[in-house]
Amino acid sequence: MTFLVISLAILFALILGGVPIAFGFGFSSWVLRLLGVKAASAISAFRVIDSFVLMAVPLFVFMGHILTESGTSRRLINFANAIVGRVAKGGLGVCAVLGGMFFGACSGSSIAAVAANMTILQPTMTELGYPKRYTTALIGCVGTLGQLIPPSVTLIVFGVVANVSIVALFMGELIPAIILAFLMSAVNIYLCRKFAIIIPPKVGNLAAQIKELVKSGFKASWGIVLMVFIAGGIYSGTFTPSEAAGAGSVYVILIGFLAYKGLTRKNFFGASLSAGRVTGAVFFILMLNLVLVRIYIMHQVPQQLSDLIVANVENRYLIMLILNIFLIIIGMLVDDINAALIAGSLFMPLVTQIGMSPIHFGAMLAINLGLGGLTPPVCNYLYVASRISGENLLDFFKYVIPFILFAFIPTLLLTTYIPQLSLTLPELMGYVTESVWVK
């Protein structure tokens, strides 16, 4: 266990020092090799990322970039605005929550959800009296839904590392994600009471309002079909997440060029290049991470860690609390994908040992990483929102705190201590979700 402490100390010191995390993984592994710790070759890690399942990652990332460039994202937001934007103070904030769910359902990327929501919604919200700092905080928080709503790239990576059905993980996250979205909407409406927000006038009578809703729905229909196509195909077993990502990518290219005509040769290649950069970074990090993870596995570090916790803690509720604390800390220090890799490799033996369902753990993991992603020093979603809006993180973080306290933490506690919230849908679909917890 000594080399575990050494490697993690080096890794987190490098992260806090601003060194790219991929090099942190690689340097930690190299130091362990210098200390004489037996390690597998990097080729074995490369074989792991040579995976059909992981093909879903670049394809969903590519799809998210094309959705934004083609104008599909804007039409989905307009449709959500027609549903709730004129309801009351904070209606457009609820629209931002729905937008996060829409983008999550289309791209599986939290960062894409934040960027699209900020670009499309914030100017309108600012014009209607929403404080710019508040909208920056809200949209940054809403971005977490991108990794909770299937297809989540984070859950795909976790499923590969933990050898868990990705479709079951997707279904296990649906109910917690809906609970979180509801609570975030409620917090938003409560906070908006004190803002001088202009509520857009309703469009004529009920018939006119329905007409506007139908009109915006028709304009967004190609995007809505995409969500139904992906979710329906995966859950029905018609195709795998990777096949869904491939078919969805072809679909968004076609509607971008032929239906919405928002794609041009220039922005198509620009979006492709951006998606390629993100994908290259993710897979480079993934490979170097797996080199370090394989050292841990060869020396049974995850098993020793789980034995240590179980031997010293008997209360099952306390064990669940310890797991949550570890996951939040990991999410605070590294990005979602790497946090999923670390958590999947370190804690799966403990999850198995206490009789907890991996699907239940996956739901806890996603919420914890979302919570950790809103907490310094990393807080990727907030930094992305900050860059786009130009607001300083310290200036708007006070608006993030209510969402953490009254949306994320309640959702996390409910998901942790009521396993059926994450297990009911997978069980209905025939997946084995044994969860006896600690005996």
C-alpha cells in the first residue's frame, strides 16, 4: 500500500501544480517503475482502449459538436422555452435545465451541454433581467445533467473499466437524473423570486400558445427524433451504444446539411477537428491511466483497500458515506472521465465485497462526479461557463452553493440509500441487479 500513497501523492501534486493529468498518470507510473514496482507493459493498456465499446466516445463527442454547429441545439432550446419559458419567474431557467437534459440525451457530453446552453440561452436571459452571474452559475450547474442523462460518455468509460453493462448503467441513471433536474428547477424558481426578471408576455389565447408550441416543436423535430432514435434503439436492444453513436452521427450530418442547412464545409471540418482534439486527449489520458491502474491491480491494491474499509467499518450506511466522500474528493481533483477510471479501478472490489450492485454504484458515481465537478479546484463546468460569459468564478460561486445544498446533496442521499431508484428500470428490462449491501 506504500506505493499507492506515493503514486497518488505524486499524481495529485502534479494536478494541483497545473500539469496535464495525462502526464501525471504517466509520471506516477514511471516513478513506481524506478522504485522497482512490478508493472505491466504499456502495450497491454493500449489493447484495452482498442475496444468496440469505446468507439462510442469519439462518435458521441463528434455528434455533440455537429449538433451545435448545425443549429439543432438552438431549435431544441427554443422548443423547451416554448414549454416553460413563459410560465413564471425563472421559467427560462427551467428551460436551461431542460436544455441540459436535451444536450445530454443527444451528445452525452457535459461540456457540450454547458457550451451550447451558454451560447444560446445566456444572451436572452440577460436581456430579460436574469443577472449574468446567476445565469453563469445556473448553466454551469445544469451541465452536470450531460453526464447523467444517457448516453453519458462518463458511464461508458466506467462500464468498460468495471465490466458492467452500459445499457443497464444508462437505465440506472435515469430516475436520479430526473430527480436532480426537478430539484434544480425548484431551486432556480425560488432564487429567481428576488430578481427583476421580465416574464415574456404569453402569445395570445390558449390556441395561439399551442400553435407556437407546435411550431417550435416542428422546427426541432429532427433533433427530437434523434433523441428518440438513440434512446429507443439502445434500450430496445436494437443496437449497442457504439452503433447508436455511429448511426446518430450520420443522422446529424444529414439533417445539418439537408434539413436545417446550418452546416457548411467550413464549420463541418472545424467541428470535426475540435471533436478529434477532444477524442485524442481523452484516449491519451485513458491509455496512461490504464498503465497506472494495471500496476494497482497486479499488486491487489483495490482489494486491499476494500478489505481495509470493511475490516474497520461494520455499519453499511457508514460504508456508503465513506464511498461518497471518496468519490466527491476524486471528482473535485480530476475530470469526469479520469475520475470514473480511478473510481472504477479502486472501488469495484469494495462494491463487490459488500454486495452492492455495480449499477447502483454507477448511479452514485455519476452524481458524485457532477457534484465534485462544481467544487474547486477543478470544477470544469463552471470554468467553461466562466470563459464564455466573462464572469469571474469567485463572483458567481455564491449562486452555485444553493444548487449543491438543495439539489445535488438530496439527490445523492436518495440515490445512495434508496437503491431501487437506480435499480428498478434495469430490473424491469431484465438485467441482474443483485444488491444485498453489507451482510
